[in-house]
Amino acid sequence: MNLHQLRFVREAVRQNFNLTEAAKALFTSQPGVSKAIIELEEELGVDIFTRHGKRIRGLTEPGRAVLRSVELIMQEIDGLKRIGKEFAAQDSGSFTIATTHTQARYALPKVVQAFTQKYPKVRLSLLQGNPRQVADMVLKDQADVALATEAIADINNLITIPCYQWEHVVVVPTDHPLLKVKSITLEEISAYPLITYDTAFAGRAKIDHAFSLRGLQPDVLLEAIDADVIKTYVELGLGVGIIAGMAFDAERDKNLRAISVGHLFGTNVSRLALKQGAYLRGYVYTFIELLAPTLNRKLIEQLLTGQKDDYEL
């Protein structure tokens, strides 16, 4: 048994059981991958994959157990490599953050600026996607951390840490009738066409749930992943916008006004996701502390090992 065989098994699963694609991803030959997997099966005495002819189609029951062990082994190997790199170079390396558009555009700029000033030799990358996609990036070791809303809170093999709270606001043109309302209601909002987030982003589920509880079916004219797009169409007078409060800037958005609606849609929590048992380089802890000053390395390490699971803001 060797590490190449374990890598081949893991990559075959990641490539939807396509050995040609697995070989490409690992810069080797397809026959070599196939032979190594067969040799591993012979050594273990079980079939890892179900087959149709020469093609693999899925995992057998023992194959699923083997894959779990392979993932744990490879995670430990990756951790050993990171330990070596960290002790070799404490202030340099690579760091990848997977996040949604709202977080990347509005929550992260100042944090990233402070981080890059502190660690100028670290190569920082930002990957964007919806909450499920950014969670998968961490699970597949494509990113070190993920930042999104509560949608990532219950994904297996991820440790998620609450970082900060925010509420939605309604955005309207400067002369809109809703600005004259003392305490805005869902009924008053639903009287206008709505422009808000796509269903996968920025607390949209809470918006839909609030209207549903009141038996209301608002006319959602436009859905977007970008608050700037929402604000653009609100400025054109096409409807009322609902966006994350962090996405509104009174200086920048001079043609709009924001109305707080936390009392209608509740509080949202942005969470940081880490792979369970992951080894984090020192500067990753610094980034987390910049993002959420209430956190520190000791607490993060406790959370990664399953302690203090009840941590909340």
C-alpha cells in the first residue's frame, strides 16, 4: 500500500469515477491509475468500486469505508506538509479564502488590506461562489477558509464559527413613499415590486420565510447575487430593494435611502468555515482575529478539536 494508491482512489471519486479525468488531475496515465487501484483492492481483499466492464461506476459498501479512511489519512499527510512549510517560512506562503460576493465586496476589503500589510509575502487568493460552493471548496482543500451566512452552518466535516451579525435594509429612491412610514411593515413592502438576492445568497431564506409567515406573496421582479446590481435597478425606479445592511453606504449611494428592517427579517450571522481537523498556518489565525476580534488562536484550536461547540457571538 502506498500514498499514490490512496490519492488515486480519492481523485477517482472526486472526478465522478472518471479515471481519465483523475489521471489528468494527478498528471499521470489512466492505465497507471487503474492498475494502482486494482492492486490496492487485491491487497485489501475487497472491491472498492463497482464496475461495468472496465469502467468504474461507484463505490461499494466497503469502498465507502475505505474512502473515509483515505480522506483522513490524506488530511493528516497534508497537515504534515503544512507544518513543515510553516516552520520553514513563518511569514510567507499561500492563503485562499472562499466567500460569497457580498462578503468579498463589503465585509472583507478592510480585513484583507490589514492582513496584506501585516503579511506582504503571503499570496492571498479570493474565490467566489454561493454558500454551498464555498463550503465545498474548503472540503476539497481548494480553499483554507470559507466565509458566508448561516447556510454553511450544518455541513458535515466543517467547523463553522460565528464572526459577526448583520441585518437587512430596504433601499429606495430619495423620494419614495416608504420613507414617510414611521414603522415599515411587510404588507407595505409587498405593495411594491421587489429587487433582492438570489435564493442562495445573503439571508434570502429569512426574507422569504418572513413573508410566508404573514401569508404574503411579494412580486419579486429581479434576483441578483450582487447588491450593486440591486441598487442600480432601484435607482431606475423599478422596485424596492432588500439588501444586506453592510452593502449600503450613505456617501456612495447618494441617490438612495436605507430603511432598517431587522425587526421584520431578523438578524443574520456571517460564519467562518474550516475543515474539521485542519492544520492552520499561523497567519490564518491572524486573519481570523482581524475578521472577528472576539476570536483568538486558543479558542479557534479548541473549536477545531470539537471543544466549545456552543460558542456564539
